[in-house]
Amino acid sequence: MAPFDSLRSPLDFLRAAIPALAHSDLLQSEQRWWQSESAPISSAIDRAGTPWVRMHDASGARIDEILYPAEYYTMLHRGYRAGVLWRAFEDKSLVPAYLLIHLISFFDPGICCPYTVSLATAAPLSKYGSPALQSRFLPHLLKRDDTVWQGATWMTEIAGGSDLGAGVKTVARPSGDHWLLTGDKYFASNAHAQLAVVAARPEGAAPGVRGLALFLVPRFRADGSLNVFLRRLKDKTATRSVPTGEIELRDSEAYLLGDAGSGIYLILEVLNISRVANSMVSVALAQRAMADALAYAETRIAFGRRILEHPLLHHQFESRLASLRAAFALAWESVRLLDEVWLARPPYNDRYHLFRLVAHLAKYWTAEFAVDTAKWAMEVHGGIGTLAEFGIERWLREAMILAIWEGTSHRQILDGLEVMERKHAHKLLFDHLAEHAPASDLRDLDSEIDRLLALPSAEKEIQAEPLFRRLALFTASHLLRG
Amino acid sequence: MAPFDSLRSPLDFLRAAIPALAHSDLLQSEQRWWQSESAPISSAIDRAGTPWVRMHDASGARIDEILYPAEYYTMLHRGYRAGVLWRAFEDKSLVPAYLLIHLISFFDPGICCPYTVSLATAAPLSKYGSPALQSRFLPHLLKRDDTVWQGATWMTEIAGGSDLGAGVKTVARPSGDHWLLTGDKYFASNAHAQLAVVAARPEGAAPGVRGLALFLVPRFRADGSLNVFLRRLKDKTATRSVPTGEIELRDSEAYLLGDAGSGIYLILEVLNISRVANSMVSVALAQRAMADALAYAETRIAFGRRILEHPLLHHQFESRLASLRAAFALAWESVRLLDEVWLARPPYNDRYHLFRLVAHLAKYWTAEFAVDTAKWAMEVHGGIGTLAEFGIERWLREAMILAIWEGTSHRQILDGLEVMERKHAHKLLFDHLAEHAPASDLRDLDSEIDRLLALPSAEKEIQAEPLFRRLALFTASHLLRG
Amino acid sequence: MAPFDSLRSPLDFLRAAIPALAHSDLLQSEQRWWQSESAPISSAIDRAGTPWVRMHDASGARIDEILYPAEYYTMLHRGYRAGVLWRAFEDKSLVPAYLLIHLISFFDPGICCPYTVSLATAAPLSKYGSPALQSRFLPHLLKRDDTVWQGATWMTEIAGGSDLGAGVKTVARPSGDHWLLTGDKYFASNAHAQLAVVAARPEGAAPGVRGLALFLVPRFRADGSLNVFLRRLKDKTATRSVPTGEIELRDSEAYLLGDAGSGIYLILEVLNISRVANSMVSVALAQRAMADALAYAETRIAFGRRILEHPLLHHQFESRLASLRAAFALAWESVRLLDEVWLARPPYNDRYHLFRLVAHLAKYWTAEFAVDTAKWAMEVHGGIGTLAEFGIERWLREAMILAIWEGTSHRQILDGLEVMERKHAHKLLFDHLAEHAPASDLRDLDSEIDRLLALPSAEKEIQAEPLFRRLALFTASHLLRG
Amino acid sequence: MAPFDSLRSPLDFLRAAIPALAHSDLLQSEQRWWQSESAPISSAIDRAGTPWVRMHDASGARIDEILYPAEYYTMLHRGYRAGVLWRAFEDKSLVPAYLLIHLISFFDPGICCPYTVSLATAAPLSKYGSPALQSRFLPHLLKRDDTVWQGATWMTEIAGGSDLGAGVKTVARPSGDHWLLTGDKYFASNAHAQLAVVAARPEGAAPGVRGLALFLVPRFRADGSLNVFLRRLKDKTATRSVPTGEIELRDSEAYLLGDAGSGIYLILEVLNISRVANSMVSVALAQRAMADALAYAETRIAFGRRILEHPLLHHQFESRLASLRAAFALAWESVRLLDEVWLARPPYNDRYHLFRLVAHLAKYWTAEFAVDTAKWAMEVHGGIGTLAEFGIERWLREAMILAIWEGTSHRQILDGLEVMERKHAHKLLFDHLAEHAPASDLRDLDSEIDRLLALPSAEKEIQAEPLFRRLALFTASHLLRG
């Protein structure tokens, strides 16, 4: 059974996948904690469903407090202390954050959302925020103890998250040295964060995405009163360790990041960080589902032997492990490329366009793989796979959210098409893969894509999916071998 | 949008799929009721999770009463009154039952399990039961009012349901004119049924499947006391309209069906009925998920138009509708063949072997399709697809149970291999398809299968999956065209 | 055991308590329905806890729909059809409504809140509404089928319900032929009603209670859009068959009832109807708890005999039944007096002041008795009294709400003091009781009360409780005998 | 407000009530932990309702694991480490245990049940267990770290807990050096304890209480397999921090404590420890409800001032605080007397009989007071007192369980009568109170009791309640002054 052993531990998997793995000692000690402590906490939070919100204190004042159990914060703070946030700024690299996100997601996929959106709050603040804003807010986010502030990224409104140009109706009015925001955010992750980056439209700005700007919005006003209101939490079927809610902004104090005219670029940079995290969480989740399936298949007996020894199932483990490695290689490439470009500003260079295509491919493919693997792990468990009690069914619920937030497969495909069309990102990719893949294969794919891009618009969309999938698999497998 | 209209109504779909549809008026009036009344009942039962069991009355006597809401019984009895059970015996055909199961599953996939296991109780009773047993029990099952008894099929024990020969440890001891059963059933569907068929092993019988016998076990003893004990209900993630529990048999009164030596045949006949039902429920569920996705895609606006008009999504609706029709054709063929052979007894003829292969293909493929379609419908809904509140995520939970119970895909593939190997069922299938498919295609597939069957055992299993999948798709698409 | 038989049926109790009971046939047929149908519905709703609210439809539009099970409406509508609302206007008497409320509360105490607040909406509309308002809204409330509209009475805001003068901050602005209301209602019973009476303060009105006015607020605006917003439902521990929520009024269309200057009188008239209902529900609930205790005590054996035959317990049943009869007599007197005065307008006559005192005594005492009886019924059941499964503990939760809403005991005592002080209502009461009670007893109590009323304000409050309690008991027992 | 300050802290209350309080430093540091850490844990456990039981592991083996959150054990172990168990044996005194129980109950009333039943397991083991049993089991119970074993006391069966002579049907069969027990325990507190004391009836023993014996039953057999089976947990409405379940004993390994003939004495000694704990928990709970009411009344404004300043409410705080002190004095006297007699063996001396009467009076009166105070605290909070969100309603649920388990008020009254009748315990009590109370009062009460005891049996029971209540109040108030 030794071939499958690396499935059992995210760190063993990372070690096998990444030569000269950085932060190995840190990861080792973190894994030890999560292995021994997190399981009952994580499953208690999942079982509890959507937490209650205590909206008022006894005197009737709005407090909008989310009633997580105390142990939730023990788990949550563990990651911040280990450095999911502060290390990015100490190392000037996102690598340690994504390594921790991978490792922790094996144990609780939802908790990495707070980490990711905190990162995606600190990044634009440190890059585009005025010195005054930075000195006022950044130290809170970079604390290494339990007083750390969390960040959040609130873009989506009631009309949906794909078409932000039409969907963002929150209005920003200038008011002295700051702005006042009014509007409703419909899917607001980490809804109790102390600081959020928020997409809004300054009064009088252009329609569409060009009129959007990115604002920093603290949870409390300068006078200490509540600055944002949590209308309610969403009854999500999974990722219950991140509270996702509906947020009401009502003349909420806000601070502009960058200049109003280039807000859409800042918003997309924020999404880059989340999209890459989604890919890392997806491969970690797939590994976890396989690890659980492995543990079961090693002990369950049918027809006189352990079911892992049944040829069909054994073969499935082998081929799925190969796919997991390829999916990881693809996700990891999106991490490496983002780490190169996350400090770049518009107008962006080709490395950024390459990153964007790889990120779309990775987001798309790792989520598909996570869903498929979670489904398979349930089937390996047979009847008990359908019981809430045994926790296997949870991975499919978690995976489905990974497949949807940060853009469904439709979105990745169409956005991937766009970056190929406008920036010829597929050619950048094929250059990037030149050492790894046979030239003829690269040429064939290139001309197929060019043919696709030359089609009339509707036809192009219709035919895009199989080719995009093939491109993802091709890239993944050659990165793996490379 | 007219091409997708048949998705909205199971009856419209049936009418398009089955020429000269029987019982059309009945289906019409039933559909009317389910459309107007069932939605709040069905979703309330799903939201409520696993129901409570009141195990004792106030005096401490065991009653093991499942606390469903009153409206559950309104919904449940609707199907019995319409004839999911009695019509099979009046018409001497399973067709009306399966038509009703399809129609009702569109509205509540779980409720068809009670209907199916009741049918699978009445069938062996009427076929193998002594005249005394029949006259004592059958009239209760065939009632047309709310006093109807329900049936249940309890096979699986703690060691799992695939390998019944090793797994069934329940022991039967003769006691006068009846038997006494002692053992635990671990996944007992419809755990409050008044009558169950139960697999057990008579004391001293052979080991393995040859030593199994099938017994009839009423919920109450002849003296009126409880005959079977419900240890607890399983916390299933879906199909909450059927109570699945752990049953303790403790010297429970039981009656032998058929003779003890041929129990395994009776057990497999019972499973035939469930497996075919599973296929019908799967296609109905896939249709329902598509219907919901359609309703959403028709109203949701993004990038200036309804998302149904986005080329990629529109194309997905078209191709998925074609797949749904093919999946239905395959499932329906399993119904028709079962209707031919359900009264046959061992030794079985070729028609029976053909049925078995088609039933495996249909169970396998329709469940895969239901899962994939439910996942896709969630993605069409974007973020709200992940919220319990909107009910879309439910279809994936329901579909996963369909993919697991009555045998996972592994089971269907391996059992399908066996009937091809032992009974050459693939050749029977190709004969059956001769009018529908090109002879050359049939020949090619035939020789590929023969090549597979000639492989050493382990290798055969390893390579079986893609070919089995191809055979399912091939059969489905040619049945559709035929 | 025959002496306790009337405990088992609310109608038997009413027949014994009220000579020449009106509407006896109606009550008979209604009791038959509630006895056979309501128990599983009522307990399913209680077990389900606070229902979900679906706040948005899939397109994102606010709908604020409360997800009760379908059977909730079956139960709810039963009362409306029987006439809890329309009979008051057909008979020009509240008696049939309160008889039905008593009878139904025996089976589900919470469901009578919707009935009561609907009555308390229709009453001021029919009394103070303009002909145009009446013809527009009243017919909807008086329907006798399932299309009936429900009413609601929304007064309390975040600062509490006792001190309405300070607590009501909702502002009303005139706008053409109607008003626009803006404010938050913090305990809004029957939060999904189609029509509510709402306390608000017209812009520029006097501070305190004199500045309040009463408005009619429909759930939907004239243009069909939502007029009031349900922020959330309260997680009440009982009375779950009435949805109580937080309501946001945001420029909500409203219509003035009566004239703005006398709003406080209208508000108090609305509360009269609820307070009397609370007394009737309390005695019905106490009876129900006793009925359940009786059923248990008749079958439970300890120390060799049924526990009902244990002298201490038997004695408790006897004395508690006597108290129940007295409590009913007091509650019923408040019904009779209200029925005399509900159409009176300010300035009120002495009959109205007498009613007010009796209503305070009855609200206070019946709720105390209900709580004490529910506690006692739990103790009679021993351990199973503490289990949610057996439903006995529910009566204490329900009773505690009866003791709190419509004013706690503090409130009844202090308001009772006031009406004695200002209107000499105790003297009116002693005149009223002259035929029933010995003159010397009346004289003694009268002078004790006068002595109390002569005390300095703080001291008067401190000493009020025991005397108020004695007055309630005295009145109740003499009404019973009378 | 200073007069009420001692309500806020259990330690301040203890210091005021007990001169020269022992273990003051320990209590101080424990209180600090519970004040800062326990609230979110305790309320999360209460909100979560009855925990799940994982009955089988994935391989199907029975494990009967209760799925408490991890933080439950953090809280639970805190008390064991502080010494609720080991200090009794180090100090040879129950005083430190009961002081800790009082203090901890202020923060979580349910968690003291595990402590109490562990104490009530260790006590008879150390008193009546053979040296071999003691050396095998006692060290596990007396550990000072998180590997401590818990105890449990399982007496009650389906027929109820009052009449153990008739109710205990569990049978014990000798088997070598141990016994095998078979039977069902219906209310088994701390159902996952590693060691329980269990009432059972040796085969062939006398009927009634004389035939009972007390056994030690470990959770696991000598061979490591499960020795007792948890059929299910009870859905209690409160005390959710102790798991109460139904236990199946099936040839469970057991060890006799003491000799079989005197089992009933051992059982009653076990109950003594629980009954006294119940009194201490009751007064702590009453204090907690008052502390919460105080915090609310200090901030809530009505009619222009804080409601605590309203004369009626202020007066209620004063008189209730006096009652709380008296109730504590009574409970504490039961602790002191038990500490004198807990090592005594039958035949008992007068001190033991005096203890028994005081324990009955204390159990009765403190529970009544706790229920009444919890109800009152809800009313002080008005509407929010009825909301689960604010946690006040919890105290009434908790208090009702205290009023029922360890014997309802009926039981205390009748058992108190018995010990007065048979042992003249009232005379012992009056001697005991001689220094505290006026001789004439003592004489009057004594003769009233003698008159009561001289009545015919049924009449005696009927008249007992008011006198028993008076005796409790009298004793409490004189102990307080003393």
C-alpha cells in the first residue's frame, strides 16, 4: 500500500510534489496540530449548520455578532498565527500563505476562505493604499496573535457576481476625507471581518465596469459604532467555517484605494488571489477525500479481501492519484505565476496574461476534479457514504462550493477564451510549456485554438468547453512531468 | 424556448418518449395534484432532516414510532391510492407502477422508495408465498385507501450489502409453523413498514449465498406486540421521505417464502424491482434538476440578456436534453424487459439474462447522469445553487444516494461483466439492438467485449469501466433512435 | 375518576362553566376536528423551532416568505373558517371568537395569537376606519375561506413595549391621501399578515403617548410591491405557530385610523382584545397540562397502584381543578365585560373602567396559574416531563410566553393600581361582586385598598403585589360561586 | 446598587455566606477561568441540543461515542483537575467538592452532574469495594489530568425511579469472580462514563428493595470490548452538558459492592450525594438568574429611569436576595451534615437521620426557589426573556430538571414524612435549631408535626405539603440568622 501513503498527509504530498519545499519545519509543526486537534472542531462546526447571529444586545443596540463556538476561534487563529497573512509581507511572497492554505484545507476547506480574503484585503491596501491608510489599518491585519483583524472582499450584489459592471449598484458619495457607501452586498464572505475591500460606484461615474472603484470599509466607524450591518447569514450547505452573509452598507465610512478610474483592475487583482486559493483548496480537498477513501478501503472486507485489493478499485486509486498530482501541478503553477505578478500594476505585461490563463485553467480543472473525487469517495464508502454521521458526504458539499464561487466553469471558460483572444495567452502558455511538451503537440493545440478563436462569437462559445478542458489536462500533465 | 418545454412536466416528457402512453388520464390527474400540493410538503420533510423516533410511550412500552409530520402521510398515501402497488396486480404488469414512480420522483425522489420496496414485498409474496400467507397478508398491501400496509426489503447487515453471502448473519430457527429470526439489519429502508421481506440464514444452512433464504416478517407479532425493533434511523443526507434505519430482529416471527435452498434467487428478484426503479427515479431527478435550471436561466439576466440565451449555456441545455432522452430510453427498456420476466422462475431464460444486463447498464448510467446533471444545475444557479434555501442543492444530495444504493457503479460494472461472461448477455443485447444499430458497430463492440472477457481476471476488472460506460451510452442512444 | 373527566375536553369544561353555552354545535364539530387532526401538526411545528424565512426569490427580489409547512395553513385556516374573525362582525359580539380561542388553545396555544391580532385589526378598522378604508380592506379579513387575510398589531419597538410613549419612534409623514411610515418594530406578531395596525408618531406630534397615532399598514403597496420588510423572525422558545419578527417600515404606505390626537386610546383598545385573549388561552393551557397529567397519572403505577390514587397527588388534582374553575370564571368575566364595552369610544364610562381592572386581574392571575400548573404537570410526569419527546415540557414554555406578552405581572399590577387610583375601579368591582360576596369581606378589602392607595408612591408600589394577588383570587372565587 | 453586588459572583456570595471559607484561593482562580472562558462553550452546548451518538465505526463495530464538541471536554476536565473528585479523598471531606460544584453551577448547571455522579461512584467504591476493586479502579477516578475516568450512577429503569423496589428488573448472575448484568437502564446520567454503579437484583434475591444490590460496571470488558451499550440519548430540554441515555446491559461484567443483602443502603447513600449536590446547584442557578436579571435591570430604561429603580422591582430584588441567602443556608447545612455522616454505615445514628430530613427539606425548597427565580428573571427581561438568543429562558429549563431529578417535591415530602415518622427526625432537627430559633416556635411546630403524623395515612399525605414547606422555610431562615 506504500504507493498511496502520501495521500494521508498534506505535507508528505507537498514534499513529493515540490522540490526543496520552503517552510518545511513550519508546515510540519502546523500539520501536527491540525492532525491532532482540528477534526472534532471542524466537524462540529459543519454539523452545527449556519451559526446564529445575535443581532441586538439586550439593550437593543445592533451588534451583529456571529455565535460561533469558542473553539472556532482557536482553529481560526491557528492559521493567522502560523502566518497565512503576515508571512506574505515579511517574505514578500505569497508562497508561504498558499502552502499553509493547502495544508489546512486538507483538514477544513472552509477556514481557508477567511485567510484568503484577509490576504486579498491586505494586498491592495499595501499596494494602493495611502500611507495614512496603511499605517492606520495594516498593522491590525499583520498581527501574529489573537488580536489580529480579519479582512473580507465584498463585491457581489443581488444581480450576481459574474457581470460586475451591471451588478454593482452600491453608490459611493464623497464626504470630507472619506466616502460614504450605500448598498447591499449579497454574498459577503467573512461577514464579521474588521476590514473589507468593497466594490462600489462613485456618484456620477461611468456605467459598466469602468465606473467601479475599490474601497476599504472598516466594521466600525471612527466613533466606534457599527459601520456595516449583517442582514443575515446565508444557509450554505458547506464551508460553514466561513460566515457568508448579506451586508447592508448605509452611509458606511469608506476609503478609496488607488484611483477611482482603475477600480476594475484592483477588483480583478483581488479576485486573482482568491481564484488561486480556490485551486489549492480544491486539490487539498480531493486529496482528503482520497485519504478517507483509502483508510476505508484498507479495512473494509468484501468477497474475502480488503476492498483496496479489488482490482477495479485499486486501479481507480492509482489513476486518480496520478490525476491528483497533475491537478496539483497546475494549481501550483498558478501560485508561482501569481507570486511573480501580484505586485505588478496596469498596464500589465505578458507574464500577467499568462498567469491569468493558467489561473482560469487551474480554477476550472481542480474544482471539477475535486467534485468528481468527492463523489467517488462517497461511492467507495457505499451506504455509509450517504450518512452525515461519517463525514464523507461533507467533501462533496464542500467541493461543490469550490466549483461555484470564484466563478463557475462557464465563467472560467469564457474568461479564458477572452484572455486568449485579446492577449494571445495560449501562445504565452505554449512558450511556457516548450520545455515540457513535444513541439508537435503544442503546434496542434495552438492551431486548434486559433481555429476556435476565429469562429463567430456564438459558435466559439458553444465549442469552447471540450477544448478548454483538453488544454487544462494537457497543461497539467506536462507541468507534472516537467 | 419551446424545445425545452417538455422538461417542465414529467408527463409531457413521458408522452414524448413513449408512444401510446398507457394510463395517461391517471397520470394527468396525479401530476396535477403533485404540482399543486407536494412542493411545500416535500421540501419541509427534506429541511427537517432525519425525523425523530418516539421509542417508548409514556408507560415505557416500546413503540418505535417515527414522528413524520401528518402531511407526510398525505403525500405518501397519494401514491398508494393512485396504484403504485395495487395496479401491478390488477394489470398483471409493472408498467403502471413505474410510470407513477417516474412521475412522482420528479416531485419527490425519496417517496418512491417506499413504493418500490412495497412492490418488492408484494411480488415475492404473490409469487412464492403459500396460499395461507397470501390470503393473510396480500390484501393489506393491495388496499386502495389510507389503511394500506407498506412493505420493506431488509437485506444489508453491518458487513455491507454487496457481498450478501458473507454479510447476512441473521439466523432463522424453525418454530412450529413459522420461523424465529435473530440478527441486525443495518440499512433497513422503510423501517416502519408493516411487512418486510428479510434475508436470513436458516440454522445449519450452507455458508455463502447458497445458504440464504427469504422470509416475510410482519411488524407486529400474532399477539399484537412489536415483532421488530427500530434501533435508530440513519442520518441520511437525502431521501428523507423514506425512513432508513437499523432494525433489530430478536426471535422475530417470520414466514419462509419459496424454499430455503433457492433464497438467493428470490433475493435477486427483489433487487431487480428496486434497481429498475432506481433508474426511473434517476432520469426523473435529472429532468427535475434541468427543469429548475431552465426556470432560472429564463429569468436571470447577465451581460444584458437572459442567461439561457448565452450560447454556451444554451448549447449545454440542448445536448443535455438529448442525453436525458437517451438515459430515459435505457431506463425504460429495463422496465419493459422486467415486465416480461418478473414472473419467471429459476432456471431463467435468455430474456431474463438480457434484462439483467440492461438493468445493470441502466442503473449505472442513469445514476451517473443524474449526479452530473444535478451538479450542473447547481452551477447554472451560481451562488444560490449552494444555498439550502433555494432547494437546488438538494438534487445533488438525492442523486448521490441513487448512485450508491442498489449497488454503486463498481457493483453494476462487475455484475454486468459476470452476466456477459456467464450468460453471454452482451450477445443477447446486440441481437436485441439489431434493428436499431448498424451491424458493423455491433460487431466491433462485440469483439471488444469478447477481448475484454478473455483477459485474466484482475486485468479484466481494471479495464472494464470505459467499455461498460461505452456500452451503456451506445445502448441508450440506439434505443432512443429506435 | 369521573370528577376529573371534564379536564379532558375543552368543550366539556365550557359546558360545565357556562350555563346555556352559545354555539355549542359549532364548538362540538370544531373540537372533533382538532382532537383528531391537530396533534401531529401542532407538535411538528413546535419541534421544528423557528421557521426559515425565504427573504429573496431566485431573481433577488425581496419576498420575505415564511416557510411554514403546508399543514400549518390547514390548521390555521380551520379557525378562520370556523369564525374566530367573521363571527364577531356577524354576531356583533366577541363571545364566539373567545369561545373558539379557548377551545383551540387547548390543542395549540400559539395559533390563537394570529386569530386575536386579526380580530384586533378588524375591530378598530370597522370602528374608526373611513368608509373607503373599510370597503377596501374589511371584506378581505372577513372571508370565510382560505383566501382570508390576516391582521397583526405592531406596537413594540426596540426600547420595549411597556412605555409606549417613550418607545415608539416610528415616524409618519403625510403623503397625499395616505401616510408614509419609517421605523422598526421589534416584536411584531404574525409578521406575515396582509394587514397590520401600527403605532407611529406623526411628524411634529407631541412627545409621549399623546403624540401617538394608529395606522393601517398593508403588506403590499398599491403597486403590488412589498410594503413592509421582515428583517428576521425571533427565536422564541414557544408559540411557534405564530411568527413573531422584526419589521422594517421604510416609507411604508399607511392609513390613519381615527384622528391622530386620540391614537393612544385606539392602541389601548387593541390591547384590550389581546389581553382578554391571553387570559382565555392561559386557562385553556392550564387545563391541557392537567389533562395530560391526568392521562399519565391514570396509567402510571408506583408502589403498587396508579399514581392518581396516591393521596397527595389525588388531592393536588382536586384542589387544582377548583383553582382552574375559578381562574376560568375570572377570565370569562373579562370576556363578558369586554363584549359590553368594545364598541365604546372615549370618554369611557364606568363599565369600561370596571372592565379594565378585571382584565388586569385576569391577565395576571390566569398566567400565573398557567405557569404553575404547567410546572406541576411536568413534575407529575417525573423524568419524562423533562424530555422534549413527550411534549409535556412544551406547556411550560408556552405558559411563560403567556406570562410575559401583553404585559408581565409587574405591568398588570401597576396598571391595575392606576385604574383603581384614577377611576376607583375597585369600588366598581365591589359593587359588581355585591351579589356574590359577603358585604363584610368587600368592606374589608375596600378599606385595605384605600389604605394602600393613600401611601406615598414608591411605598404603594412595593406593597401592591400581595394585595393585587388577593384581589384576583377573591374576585375569581366569588365569580365562580356566583 | 452595592447591596446586590454579591449576586454577580458565586465566590463573593460564598464568602459572604460562609465564615472562614476554605479553599478560597482555589475558588478564586477557578472562578476567573469560568468567568472568562466558559460562557460561549456552555451556551454552544445548550444551543446544540442533544448531541449525536456515533454508534458504529466505519467497519460496523459498536463504539457508542457521544459527539460532544472538543471544547466540552476542555470545560469538563477543568472541574476534575480543580478537584471535584480527588480532593474529597485527599481532604477526606466533601466540602471542597460541593464548593466547586456551587461555583461551577453558576456558569453551567449541567456539568456538575458528571462531577456529582463521579463522586457518588468513587465514594461507595472506596467505602465498600474490595481492596482489589479499589486498586484496579479508584486510581483512574482520582487522576488530576485529562485522563481521569468519570463515574455514573444508573438506577432508574422503565418503570420509574421512585419505587426502586418494583422498578429495578436488571438481573445479576454470578460468573466466576464477577457478575453478569442484563437489563435496561432508562435514565442513565453521564452515559459515557468509564465506570458506573448500577442497581441490580441478583438471581433469586428477595422481591422489593431488600433484594437489590449495588454493582460496579466498567464501560469496557476485561478483553477491551464494549461492556455497556448506549441505546440512545434522551432529548432533554436542559442540562445538555451531561449526556443522559438509555443503557443496555447484556451480560455486562460487573463487580458487587458491599454485600448483596444491604444493597438498598448503598443505593440510598449514593443518592444522598446527588441530592445534596442538587441543592447546591439549585441555589447557584437561582443566583445566576438573579445576576442576569440585575445586569439587565441596571441598563434597561423605562418611564425615564432604570427599571432597577422602579420600586416594585427593586423591592423584589431585595426580598429575593434574602430568600436566596436562606435557601443557601439550608443547602449548606445539608452539605455539612453529609460531610459528617458520609462515611457512616448501617445501622445509622441520629446524625444520619437528621441529615436525611435536612437533605429532603433542602432538595425540595432550593429547587422550588430556583424554578420560581428563573421564571421571575424571565419576566424581568420582558419579551427578550422568551427568546432563545438571550439565554435567560435557559435557566428555567435547567431549574425544572433540578426540580424533578433526585426526586420531585412529592417524593421529598413523602420521604421527609417517613423519616420524621420512623426516626423522629423533626425532633432531631428542632434540637439542632435550638440555638437559632425561639423555643416557643420550635414547640409549636413540633406539636403541629406530631398532630400531622398521628393522622390516618391518606389524610397525612394530603395535609403534608403546606407543613413541609413551612418547615423548610422555617429551618432555612433560622439557619441563615444563626
